[in-house]
Amino acid sequence: MLQNILAYQEIDKDLIKVENLLVSSEERKIASRAKSFLEESAKNVARMEKRAEELLSLYNDAKRSYDENAQLIHEYDALVPTLKSGDEATYLIKKVNQALDDIKALEKELASISKDMEDLAKSFNEFRAKYNAAGKEFLENREKYEKLKQEYAPVVKELKAKLEEQAKKIDPAILEKYKKRRADRIFPVLVEARGNKCGGCSMEISLKEMDKLRSKKIIECENCHRFIYYRE
């Protein structure tokens, strides 16, 4: 039984090598990075659109206030010929100066908002260029990755067929445990004892477990959960 599961693991090891080769391929890495950027792009666009709306609202409010103050000064100018006393002139001058101060402050605010809008537009154009480049990069490398997968498809198919054939020689309960550990990224699943230590994690095996290992030829490591086997 032990030889059968070990033979299964050897075939599985070759399959894992191919899987790792595909997963770690440069084509897949580039396509994955580009895909992540594209998926995140929707959030970036939403943030930019929200900021654009905020800036436009601020600009419109400031422009409205600017126009109102400009209209006040125009109206004050029209009142000059009607003034009848120095007090009225003083009051009017005070109101004009206040409106002029407000206009100066609003001019600075409008200039600042305009600069922010220009910066946002520049950032959006740069982002759009990156987005287009990422889209192209994703499509190109996804295609390359698919071709790479197709190249190795016959090898993968052959190895899986061998695994299915070898699986017929193994107790289903044991094979199920093996597959569970394989799915948990524990590999190799079976390791040979190195003296009184686990061949996987080097954890020392207790005397009780060593006796069990010598009699049953296989035990489960309490630390890494691999199967430890023993050969005379």
C-alpha cells in the first residue's frame, strides 16, 4: 500500500512542477497585475468623478459670489451722482471697499479651484493612458498565457490520467486524506522519517509515536500533518 501511494505522489510531484511553472510564468504574472489594475480602476474613476463634481460645485459657488459682488459695485457706481452728504459717501465707499475685498478673495479662490481642476484633468489623462496600456498588456499576456497552457495541456492530461490509474490501487480513505493535504498546500504529503524526526518539518517524534511508526509503517506528524513513513 505504501509503495502505491508513494508512486502516486511521484506522479503528482511532476504535475505540481507543471502547475507551478504555469502559475509562476511571466505571462501570467503580468496579466494578473494588469487585471488587478483594471479592476481597481473603477474605484479610481469614481473617486475622480466625485472630486470633479466637488470642484465644479465650488467653482460655481465662487463664480456666483464674484458676479454678485461685481454687480454690487456696478450698482454703487450708479449711486454716486445721487449722494447728498459726506456720511452717505463714506458709507458707500465702505461698502465698495468691502465688495472689492470680497472680489479679490474670490479671484484667488477661483484661481485655486481652476488649478485643482487642471491638475485633476491632467491626472485623469495620465490615468487613462495607463488604463489603456494595462488593458493592452492584459489582453496580450492573457493570450500568451493561454498558449502556454495549451502547450502543456497534453502533459497535464497525461499526468492526470496516470494519477487516475494509480489511484485505483490506493485505499479511497487514504487517498482522500492525501488530496486534502495537497489542497492545503502541504507537499510532499508523505515523507520518510529521518531517524526520530519528521522528514518534512524535522519535528522530533515521541517514543510512543516511533513505536507506532515501526509497527504500522506510517503515522501522521502532529506538527505539519504530513504522513511519515518508515522503511526497515
